[in-house]
Amino acid sequence: MLGANDGIVSTASLVVGVVAAGASQDNIVLTGIAGLVAGAMSMAAGEYVSVHSQADTENADLARERAELEKDPAAEQRELSAIYVARGLEPALATQVAEQLMAHDALGAHARDELGISTTLSARPVQAALASAASFAVGAALPLAVTALAPAHGMLAWISGTSLAFLALLGAVAAKAGSAGILPSVVRVTFWGALAMAITAGVGSLFGTAV
């Protein structure tokens, strides 16, 4: 949802700014396409670097934990038992659980319960990059499609209005999925989207020239 919102706001603001500057429709569409591609690549690159850094940290933590298990497994078992005691288990039961889990997969048990690393939640840089790029592109495609189809007269109103409607819809869906208040989410996302487009349109109108 966040990537799609970014795609809508970024592309709509960019296109609105160019429209306000008086560019032709062909140039406006070309600008929107460039914004979609550049934004998707930027999201992918940023997400890849960020998640790859997280993956490097996780790998370093696992390597350190592996070395500690080889050096002093008894101390690591006591550490794991203490974690379970802190979570509410009786000391005897916590010791038994720690023994059995370490016998099955010592590193996995410590990774999950001590470091908070699991197979499901482990960092995947390429997957994260592709997901971010795709979500941004989907969001950006919405105002871009309106730009390509809207009449030249009134294009600014068409792009702004439909983009705000798209943002409101995504805000409502996100709030519904997260069991949050729908109205505050819709108001928040549409307000900031409208502000971004208004500022960009003002800049385009100020510095643009009619063609």
C-alpha cells in the first residue's frame, strides 16, 4: 500500500506540475512515464540496499551465535532457558524446552527466540526490491493512465481529482486491512496528496512557459 501511495502521489504531482507549466499532452505523458520508471527503480534500489544491510546484520548475528554455541553450549542453553522463564514458563519446564529445542536445532532456536530471526521474516533483498518497484509502478500507472486518456482541456482537474480518489480508496483499504479508523486514514492520505500536488502545480505555474 505504501509503495502504491508513493507511486500515485509522486507521479500525479510530477504530471500536475508539468501540466501547470503549460507542456503539451505528449510531453506530459512522456514525463509521467519517465517518473514511473525512475520512481520504481529508485524504490527498488533503496529497498535492496536497506534490506541487504539488514541481511548482512542478520548473517553477522548468526555467525556470532554459531561461534558461541560451539564454544559454550551449556551457557547458551541457560541463556535460552532464561528467555523462556522471562516469558512465563516455570524454570524446570523452561530448561526442558531449551534442551529439546537445542537438540533439534540449536542455532534455529537461538536465532528465533534470542535474535528474533526466523525463516519467514528473514531479510530477502531481491524480493523486497521487486515488491517495492511493482507496488510503486502499479500506483504510478493510475494517474498516468488518466493523463493519457483525459482531454487536454481540464486535464489538471482530471488528474488531481482522480488521483485523490485513488489515494482515498487505498487509504480506506489499508485502514480496513489493519482494523484502523477508515475516515482518519482517508483524510490523512488525501490531505498530504493534495498538498503535494498543489505545491508542485504552483512551482510548475511559476517557472513554466506555455507551449
